[in-house]
Amino acid sequence: MSNNFWEEQLSGDDSKDEADKSSRKRIDSSERNVKIDVTLDDFPVNNWNSDNDGQEIVYWYNNNRMAEDEKTLEFFKSGSGVKAIYSRSQAQKLLDFTIHTLEQEGCTVWNHPQQAIGIRPNIGLGGLLGGWTFAGIWCMASFIALYFVGGPVLADIGTSEWNATDGVILESGVDSSSDGDGGTTYCLWVNYQYTYDNETFDGDIVSFSKDNSCNSWSENADEDYPAGKEITVYINPDNPYDAVLETGFSGVDFTVCCILPFPLIGIVLFIGMLRTTFGAASSLFNKEQLED
């Protein structure tokens, strides 16, 4: 009996086994009929209005997945056609695609969404304390800065209805100072005189936000106010000793407005910490309920 005979026989058996395995896989796949009955109400989310809420669905998927690798929120958003979670309907699309993905993977045993709470990243007391400390310092510093900057800006806006009178520049100049890095800062100062109700007054304020305002590019700022130049002075009708050369928004030093985004960032940090804290508390509560 030739060796070719046994080779043919053995080869034929292997081919048959492979065919049988392939057939069994196709049969198993076609006969699988798994229905994952999960709704948005099963998740510990009150309002589906952010991607953080959508992350709850991703946590649940990764806890039940049949695939080897975890998937991200971006994967499910792309697959479901959802650009962002801003409403319940968007969250439903995301959940539908997630369930479909699990069913296609062949998930036969799955856990209730609230049973997946334990796999979410736990935020300990130390993390919350650190977050609140950072947010508190940021908010306090930015709002203190806003107080010192915003006050003069509001004062400038309030001068828009002040009375105009004639005046003259007595003297002006630019003080300069250098820092350790070789940069130079320039500060404009102006002294002027004006008459109101037959009385003469002296003033030195260009605008409230520009008073004591210095920068690195106003080296020749005093050229706008040469000595002897006749000017228009704007006077507080309730107190003629209060006067400025620039009123309303024209007097606002918009360089100082660079501080304005920082309080807004502080508000975002504060809201974010509130959401994180309530989320951690909700997770702990739900986990305890499940354990009970």
C-alpha cells in the first residue's frame, strides 16, 4: 500500500473536519437569537445631555463585550451616526447601535447596566478633594482678578453720559521699567486742566481702566497728549473733580479684558466638579443598593 494512499486518506479526513467545524460555526451563528433587553432608564443617568452620560453605555458594553479589545465612545458615536450626546434621542441611537454590536459579537450572557457600576473608574475622596481644591483656588483667584479689572471697566462704561468741557494738557510722559528677562514695560501718565462752572480743576485720569495700565508696546503713548494741546474733558455731573479724557467703551483698555476668560473657566470647572461629585455619589449609592 503506497504512502500516497495514506496521505490522501489523512488529508481527506482533515479537510472533512475543517468543513465540519466551518459548518458548525455557520449553523451556530445563524441560529443565534439573542435579545438584549436594555433601555436608557436602566442606566444611572437623569438627563442624557452630554458625552459623559453616553460614556455610561460604553462602560456597560465593555463589561459585557465578547470582543477582545475594549471600544470607545468615539467608536459607537461613529457607528451610530451620533456626533454628540445632547438629547435622549441621541443617547437612544447610541444604545441601539451598542446593543446591535453586542448581539453581532454573539453575546449570550449580559449584565444589567447598574451591575456594571463597579467597572467604572472610581473617584476616591482624595481625587474629589484635589479637584475641589484646584477648582476653588482657580475660581477664587480669577474672581478676585475680575473684581479689580472689572470694576474699572464698568466705571469706564458708566462715563458715557458724563458732561463734556474744554481742557488743556499740562504735561505727559511715559515711564519705563525693565524686567529680569530684558523686557520693557511702558506706563503712560497725563496731567491736564479743565474748567467747569467757572472753576478750574486738575485731572490725571485718561480712563479708569487705563489708569496705571502698562504694557510693552506703548513707548510713544504720550504723543497723543502733547503739552499745551487743547482737549475735551468729560466730567462727572455729580462730582466735577471726577474727570476722564476717554469715555464709555472708547476708554476701556481691552488688554485688561484678557482676564475675563479665566472666571468662565472657573465656572466650567465648578460645574464639572459638581457633576463628578454627584456622579460618584450616585455610583456609590447604586452599588450599595445592588449589594443589599
